[in-house]
Amino acid sequence: MTETTPRLALPFIVPGQAQKEMTHNEALALLAIAVQASVVDIGVNVPPADPTIGDCWAVGSEPVGAWTGRARAIAGWTAGGWRFVAPHPGFAIHVAARGAKATFLDDDWRFAEPAPAIAAPTGGDVVDTQARTAIGAILAALQSLDLLQNGM
């Protein structure tokens, strides 16, 4: 049996373990960082000097200080100090400083490209043509954001 879960490295309580509450509390602290993840900012390499308990950051590619060796992890400040969650492909976070979602793909955090503007049908003699063009643009935008699979 392994000592941690495979995806989030949450510690398991093992049979006969003393102070089980320590393992359980550590798992809860890591879950509080990972579930519905929200970070103050992304790509930060230097830990903040005076963090607030509960705040998290997406560590940059060249971290220093207490974050050394934790490139691209999510760093959360807790009452017990820094805790880190290593992201896996598809892991998503809300980045407060940018008001946007980033997804972990190809070993890096990526923001979704904004969808192109879609022109609304303006009327005319052949509304069906304009409606088909607008619907096609909506489908393409949803597909580009991976919200809809390509049906072709």
C-alpha cells in the first residue's frame, strides 16, 4: 500500500498509526488548497513576505526561498506554513489578479484564448444565411474553448 493518494499526494492513515489526526489534518489542509482552487496570482517565483492564511499562488518556473524546487505547484499559506499541491494535466485554477481561469497543460499553466467576436444576424432578405453564419461562429468558439467537441 502506498502512503499517499496518486493524484494529490494526500496522506493515508495507516493501520495502527499513532496521532491519526495529524495525517487527517494534513490531508484536509491540502484539499483546502486543491478543491475549487483559486490563487492570488500566477507565475510568482518569490514567496510573499506577509501572506494571509488561506491565500494561494501558482508558483513560477524559477522559484526561490521557501518555494525552491516547487516550480508550477500551487503554494498555499496555512497556519503550519507553506503547503504545496502539484498540478496534473487538466487541473484548473481561478487567478484572481487576472479574473480568469488557467489550466495546467503540457507542464505549464495556460489561459484560454478569448473567443473571437461573433456578429449577430442583422436581418435582411435572407436571414437564414446570417443565422447559419452566427451559429457556425458560436460552435467554433465553443470548440476552441474545449466546451464542445468537434462534430465533424
